[in-house]
Amino acid sequence: MIRTARLPALVLVALTVAGCATGTEERAAAPSASAVPLVSPGFPPTAAEARGRLARLTVAWGKNWQTYRRAEFGTTWSDETDAPGGRNGCDTRDDVLRRDLDELRQGDRNPCVVLSGVLHDPYTGKELPYSYRKASQIQTDHVVALGAAWRAGAWAWTPERRLAYANDLDVLLATDKQTNYEKSSKTPDKWKPPRNAYWCEYGRRWTGIKAKYGLTVSPPEKRALEELLATCA
């Protein structure tokens, strides 16, 4: 205490300013978790909008499936894209959990981190608890899987566009892990959610993603999407 009191005034001022600057930098560096929307306006499209977009999609058989590699879409989750949820300082997976979980509890110091919550799985209707420190049955699913997107035209995209797609929250859903494994990269003519009540929204989401990114649909995929959209009230 005595030695501090005898420090030159200029030193004391410098220490005070440095302390204030440090606090400001820490506040500036904190993630603005709520600053960026976690879904695009108007997504997913309504059933009527989805039917119109489906009618305009190019119908073609997928190709270049043999050249697909997961790394073509980036090796990890990335916040450095302009897709929904991008550049908000939060990991993409945490953004999905924050959006899709109920009874959400977030970190006090870092609101990006999801500590706990409950997922009402859209594909099965299961109620799946989530805890930050425990193994989870929840997985982040690309509704139109990366492999399916690749076959439908993503093979011709730039790496930047593929990275944006892989981290676009409109493309992603929190789902049951085992069901996601079973879905894999199948299109709707080969796989539909076990929960029939979700078929309408699944068709709307799938069509909305294909239209947003200008991806093609195969003939049987288009027929399956028409059937899914026909379940909408």
C-alpha cells in the first residue's frame, strides 16, 4: 500500500488507463450471441411457396458422386461465413442448439455456450435431454446432406460457397443421432422422417434449401417432395 502511494502520478494514471482499456477489450471480445438472426427471414417457405419453388427447380440426375469428400465443405464448423448465424462469435453447433433446444440454459460468461436443454426431436418426436458435460444423443444434421448437395450441383461451387452451405443455419437441424445416421445422405425418395407429422415441414425445408442454393432435384426426389408437400394442411 505504501509503495503504491509513492508511485509517480503519471505511472498511476497509466495503470488506471491500462486497466480500463483491458476491461473494454474484454467486453468487445465477448460474443454478441443474440446480434445475428439464427434463421433467414421467411424460412422455411410456406407450403404454397415451396410448391412454386419446387416447380422451378431444375430436374436432373445427380452426378460426380464419386468425387465427394467431406473436407470439400470445410474440415470444422466455421463462424467465418455470411450465412445465417455467421460472424456472431459463436460456434455453428452452439447456434443450432441455442435455436432448437427448449428449457435452454446458457453460460453466464459466454452466452454462446449451451449448458443444458431439451430437444423435441422433429424427426421422431423423442424428448432428448442435453447437458454440456455429458454424452448426448443429439446430433447436428444437414437436412440436405453435404453428399446430396454435392451430387445436386455443389461439386461446381467455390470452396467459400461450400463452407457457407455447411454452416448455414437454414440447412441445419438438431436431431436424434441414430435417426441422423439412418438418414445419411439419402434424398426424400429414399428416406422420410419416421414421424409423419413432420413430413410437411421436412418437404418445405428440403425444397427451400434446394431453391436457395440453386441445386437440382432428381425425378424421383421431386415426386417424393410433391408427396411430402401434399401432407400440408
